[in-house]
Amino acid sequence: AVVSTQSTGSSGINAEYGGLPADAKLIDVMNAAVGFTYDATWHSKWGAYITTINGLKADFEEQQYWNIMVGLPGEVMTPSPLGASSYLPRDGERVLFRLKTWGNGDH
């Protein structure tokens, strides 16, 4: 499986992972991924809020956030229905993190 990151105007990078239990959440995949780093703030009720991926920080003042897109190969990628600490990736699923801005109608 592959975890991908993409920021506006870039081609993204890939990180392979494997050997995780079937009930691993996306945050577990992110922790196990080689060549993939992130920072997050933690909320007791909502879990992880991803702030930085591979050194690229979402700027709150600029109304930026990391959008998580998911999909199996051949499927159209759609926004994850849950955050990284709650989402259970499907076997073989692609995960794309996109740096987005919410202030311009871009959701």
C-alpha cells in the first residue's frame, strides 16, 4: 500500500508501509511509513489534527489544512469520512494528503 502527500502545485511523494495489524488506523500507518513525517495537535475528543507533513506546515493564519483523500486503485479518491486517528484504511487503499485553503470556498 502507498501513502502519498501532495501540496498545491507539487507532484507529491510516496511512502511504502506494511506489516500492520488489520485494525490499524491511518495514524498507525503514518507512524509506520518510511519516508513520511508529520506533526499533529491532539484533541481529547476529536483525536489528531494534522498540522505538518514532511516539513510542510498548514498555516492557520492563511486558513490552510491537510485534506485527507482516500480510494482504492481505479476508484475516484474522495475525502476521508474520519480523521487520521479514527479512519481504518482498506487493504491496498491509496491515501493522499492535500494542503488546502478553506477561506476561498475550496473544501
